[in-house]
Amino acid sequence: MADPENSKAINNGLNAVGTVHFARFLPDSGFLLGNSQTLWVLTEYDGTFDQYIQDFVNQMGPVFDKLLSFVVDPPPLPVESHIEAFEKWVDAHNEKSNLYSAYPTLTVQTILNNS
């Protein structure tokens, strides 16, 4: 996960999406060894879930295809060709939680433009 090629693709994709405040990919300790299928993707983003997923796929579809090749019962690949199925799959595996924000009305673009 932390190899330079994937890190660069992920960072470039997140910058291109332009709505993600924070993102973290957390594999279970055995994920890359094939001993676990648990990978957490934790993000805070502006906008709707559907738009966020579409933006992610448009910018980082091949990265998700690589990651999903390790997952049991992944959505159809490539995700770019199956965006709706990928959205449904992510939503079905999404852990809903409350989120606190000290600046709930500020978007990523507003923050970047005023920094």
C-alpha cells in the first residue's frame, strides 16, 4: 500500500477529485499477504456519496481495481465500467458513523483558496 507508485497515484487522484479533506487506506495486518480481506478506506469529503464515488472511480479506477483484486466477493471489475455496481458495493460495506467537524461549512476548495 505504501509503495511509491500506488501512493503517487492515490495522492494525484485525491488532488484531482478536489473534494476530499482527509483519506486513509488502512489494511488489516495480513491484507497484503493474502491472510485477510479487511481494508478500511476512511475519508471525509464534500458533496454527495454518489458524486464522491464517481469522482474516485474517474480519477483512481485502476488503483481500486488493484486493491479489489485482494478482496473476497469484490464488485465487478474494472470499476470504471461498473460504477453503479461499485457504488452499491461500497454502500453495502460502508460503516455509517457520526462525524464532527470544526468547520462544517468550509469545502476543500474554499480552504485551498484561502490558505
